[in-house]
Amino acid sequence: MTTIDRTSQAYAAIESLERQQARARRAAEQDPGPETAAALARAEEELRAGLLACDRAEHTAT
């Protein structure tokens, strides 16, 4: 797998994580409570981890 492929996959994963976070945020707004808050926190953490992985992939490519 080339660096470009890994970077493309990382960006696709980020887009998916952003959609997941948006769904979790809407759910938390509509039904505030500990379960939806926890789901939102997990989605935000996964997005941060994904962004970090994408950043590493870009730096590896250069």
C-alpha cells in the first residue's frame, strides 16, 4: 500500500468519524443523559485519534 493510499484511507476514516460525531451530537441534544453524553465523548475521542493518525500519515508521506 502506498503512502497516498494510506492517506486517502485516513481521510475517508475521518469523514466517517465526523459523521458519527454529528449523529452522536444530535442524539445528545435530543435526549440528554449519561448514555448519550458517553456516546458523544467516545465519538469525539475517536475523531481526535483519527485526526492524529491522519496527521501522522501526512508527515510520513513527506
